[in-house]
Amino acid sequence: MKYGIILLLLLVTAHLKAQSNTLIQGTVYYDKNENGIHDKDEPGMAGVSVSDQVQVVVSDAQGRYEIRASKGYGFVLVTSPEGYAPTASWQKVAPTNDFALTKKNTPASFSFIHASDTHISEKSVDRMQKLREIVGATKPDFVLITGDLVKDALRVSEKEASGYYELYKKETEKFTVPVWSVPGNHEIFGIERHLSLVSQSHPLYGKKMYHHYLGPNYYSFNYGGIHFVGLDNVDYEDLWYFGRVDSLQVKWLQADLATVPKTTPVITFGHMPFYSGGLSLTAFTEEGPSRTLERESGKLQFRHIVSNAEEVIKILDTHPFPISLAGHYHSRQVFTYERSGSPIRFEQTGAVVGANRHEHEVLPSGVTLYTVTNGKIDAGKFIPMDK
């Protein structure tokens, strides 16, 4: 038995050593003819950020990059520089990947829609059609959807949760503009095990189902002089979730921003708000599925905001940080944080799935349309989804 354990430890050590010596490598190149093939006359592109969601590197003079394999999630991402966009996908599966970029004019003025809490199911799929109609009427450059994309994956079977994910993917593929999604608490598969009856050893448990269907759960992209950062700011411990940007993602964020010019404004979008007036609409309780308080590693915290907000904001403050977008509370909220530095706007939008009722008030379903001109973001226009 003793020798068997020693042999097992040696095998595990050898496996981990082999993993640490594996390289993720490829080339970022200018795809002149936009065919997605690296032809001989197509040069590599220097200084482009590539990431495995842990490390962030920049391509060399020939467009080559190398990432020593780490404890990532099996993805390789490219953050296209200003004036370029991927010919095909911005995300690929490790270990060897080339990224084809093509020139794309980015206007000095552009618009985007912030939507959230689609909670998609067969019963609510018509809400996605309404969202597409708004997109068709307003013609934004892209759409951000900040979590709670599916009706539920927390407390249901794999079959039910997968069905919601497949439906969300099918419906977002119908949009005529890019849709950038990040996860919310409802995307975490099976962790309420007393209800889902899902084992922790299930291959799609936790965040793995999101990775399987939708890819990276946090990332960045550039558009119109703005660096957009999509955050996964819902963490979990045992049977419960709470608002937090985990330590691995914090390190990634530092590395990501280190490749961005200091004068470039940053806009974040995630499910849980950093700060929110929504706390005033809920009772403080440690009990029940919607409880306001939760323990993170034994420490009592507010559950429905990002508990390490100040840590994350300190990193973001290395750049102009005008606005942070979130959902979760199913209501349009605007909160400006006046401080010694530049003010930050913490804004939430309504829920696509439907209106939210609080006491005698109806908090309407809707999305927010923002226009950015020369790096300045406007006040936003809330667009109700129902008359």
C-alpha cells in the first residue's frame, strides 16, 4: 500500500510537470483576404494581447506568442487592437492557435445596448424576440448581456439546465450584431445539490457548463477607443453563491490592464453590481434562497454585491474608469460615486425577462442604450420593453 501511494504521487507529479512544460503557442496575423488562412504574404502583428484567462502576453515582432500552460480553463483569447477584428473567432481551445485579424474601421461615435437577466426558457423566449426588435430599431454596434442568461442551472438536472443553455445560444445567434455575454448566479450548474441532485464530480458542475456552451467566463475587447472588460463576479462555496471576483481573475485583470495604454477608458460589465441601491429594496436575512447575507470562508458579507469591490476598483483605477454596468436586481438604477478622483457611475438595467414588483412600485423590464463619442459615454437611455 505504501509503495502504491508513492507511485501514485510520482505519477501525479510527473503529470503536473508535463503540464507546466506544455506551451500554448501560435501567431496573430493580418488576414488581408479575410479567408482565415495564414497566407505567405500576410504579416504577423506585433503587440497584440493574447490570454489563457490566467496569463496575458503580447505577440512579438513576427506576431508569435507563447504561453506556458497554467491553471486556466482550456481557452486562448485574443484582444483585438483598435481598428481590427477577428476574421473568425476571438476565442479558441488550447494548445496551439493562430488568430486572424482583419481591419475594421471603428467610429469616433458608436452605441451599444446593455441588457440583463434574460432568464431564458421556452416560456420566456418571446422576450428575446422583443430584445432583437429593439436592437433592429436602435441599430447599436453590439449588445452586452450581464448574466442570469438562463432560467436556472443552480438547482435543476443536467437535462433541464442544458436545454436552457442551448436555447440561449440558439437565440443569441439570431442577432445581427455581436452579443457579449457574462455569467450570473443562475448559470452555475448544480451547486444547490440538495435540489439539483448533481454530484460535484459531474463534468459540467459549477462554471464548467458555462464554459462548455458559451466559452470564456471573463475576457476583454477594444472598441471605439474603449477597453471593455467582461467580469465573472459571482463566486461560490459549497452550496451557495455570492458576489465576488475570484483571486485568479483579479490577477488576470491586472495583467490585462497592464497591456492597455494608461489613457484608455475602461468600462466593466458583470452580473453583480459593485455597489447598488438594490440593497435598500431587500430585507437583511441569512435565511432562504434570496438571503441578503452570506458567509465567504466564514466571514459574513453582503451576498448580492461584489464583496471585494474596492480591491477590484483599485486595479481599474490605473485607467480612466467612467462606468461599471451590472444587472441582478431587475431594475434600472443609476448611482454616481463622487470621490477625490474621477467619479464612477455604477449602473444597472432592467430585466429582459419581465418587470419586477416592489411593494406598490412596478420596476419596468427594459434595456439601456448608451452612446459613446470620442471616449465619453452619455447618460444612457432606458428603453422599456413593454408599453
